Amino acid sequence: MLIADLIEQGIVVEVGPGDSVRGRKPTLIQLNPDGAAIVVASIRPTHFIVGVSDLTSHLRHVHEESYPPEAPPESVVPILSDALAALVAQTSAEGRPVLGVGVSAVGIIRPTDASVIQSPNQPRWREVHLGEMLRERLGQAVYVANDARTLALAEMIYGGGRKYRHMVCLSVTEGIGAGVVIDGHICWGKNGHAGELGHTVVDPDGRVCGCGKRGCWEAMASERALLAAVRARLHRGVTPGGLSDDGLSVEAILEAIELDDPTALAAAQEVGYYLGVGMANAVNTFDPEGLALYGRLCSCEPIMRAAREVLEQQALPASLESLDIWVSSMGEEAMLKGAAAQVLSRRLLAPRL
């Protein structure tokens, strides 16, 4: 879109003259927050969240729907599309045009047709033509991106990564993904799959991963890995404690860690070790200025203490020097904001490149 078109549509507004060393002063413009809306969704293995973003990432009408992790896409996508369609209709009724629909999804995304090729933590999600299905239902432009990439985009634009040109964002949730920022740009790779660090092998003799390989980083250091580490100890009777395999959850394990439960602490040490191995690999590979961490495991002090010890042992000293590490403060809204930023970049910036 040309600037004149954007001004005419109310998407950007003039805010006055800028400074100039010589000649005519430029006219400054900025996004009009209410000039258009972006309908957004974040799809996770057990739930999705939808909402509406203005052009400066402020969210409203946020709504969540839960489903079991084994739910097939045939049952989830229609519910998702109905939720998004309701938001499109509501936004249009309020008199705001919809710029597009942005979706953050877990798994490996094919950017050419916005399909989910594989989602290791959603075993029934294979070759799901998500973008096509939503476009047909909504009649809107739909942009689908991997959750770690949307996290990196949100962190780079709205979060703690705004001052860095070189950054790695690690999403440590049910699985592990990475969004890599190189010289101020998200690294997508030739097929759009760059950053799948969760499927690099950190222990050839480790657990089988949802992708089919053994010893992947996410099989050894994610929330699912924490559950598996506790269950293994409970079944072996290695350590005492108050945890039970009946109804075991990540929340229960994190609470047990705070209470110094020996089984939970032993599992935290194991997961923290492998988390640190992967962090060191990421630092040695990309030499970032900043390392952003996302996920509740990253706020667990015993896990992170173990991870930092390994990071300091295995990362190159030169790469550790002046490296800033922080836990993202945006929560799951980060995925929604990143999805909105993806629509903005594709609709407003890409046509001008």
C-alpha cells in the first residue's frame, strides 16, 4: 500500500513536520491505533486463545477455549473458525475494518500455504491446511506462523528485545521452539522452519520425542520432559515425596519444587541440566546480545539455577560476555501480539519491500 492510500483509509495519520538539516521538512506519520483491527489467535496443544488487536497491539475481546491434547484438527478448527468469525463480525459492526487474521500455532508451519506440517505435541495434527480452512470460512487474509517466531516478533517490537539486533527467544512450554533474530530481522530459513532447536539432539540415548527421534532437546527439557522425569522416578521408587502419578500435572510439580519435595527437585535438576545444554548450544551457534526465555519452567529457580550452571560451563566465554538473559513478561499475550505484528508486516510492509 502507498502512504497516501494508508492515510486515506485512516490506517496512518500525519502528526506534524519533522526535523530537516536543509530543504523542506518531512511530514511525520504514525499508525492510527483505531484505523483498523487485526483478529488474532494462539493455538496451543490443549487450548486456543482468540482476540482483537488494534494497530499498536492493545488487545480486547480475548477469549479462551480448551480441548484435550488428542483432539483432532477436524474438531478444533471449526470451533476456532467460529470464534474468529464472531470477532470479525463484531469488529466490522463496530465500524473498524479488519486488516487480516494472524494465527500463532505450535509445530512446523509451511509458509507457502500456511499449513501445519507436523505438531509433535499434537499427534493428530499432520498436514492440516489451516490457512486455507480459515480463509474459506472467514473471507479474510490469514497469516499463520510458528509460535516461537511470533514470540520473537512480539519480544523484538513490544518486549525486552527492542534494543537488540541479535537475539534468540526460547519458548519452553509443552515443547521447545526458538525464534532467532539476526541483524534486526526474524530468521525464517529457506522453508520457514529456522529455529527448530527443540529437535536438535542433546542426548542420543534420551527419551523418544513426539517427532519420532530420540533425545531431542524438547524431549529432555520441556514441560512434558518434567512430567516424564517425575513419572520415571515415581515408577522406580528412587526418591520419596508427596507426588503421585495419579493426576500428575506441571502445576503440581512446580508447587512440589517450592516445597522442596525430593522427587520434584531431582526432576528439576535433570530438566535444568538439559535446558542449560540447549541454551549453551543456542548461544554458541548464534552469539546473541539477548536471550529471552518464555514459559513457566523459566521462572522456576531450581531449574534455572541448574541451567545457568551448565550454560556457564558449556557456552563460549566470548559469547557469554555481555549476554543479557531475561524471562519474557508478556505471558501468552505475546503470541497474540506477535500474530498481530505478523499481519502488519505482511499487509503494510511486505508490499513496499
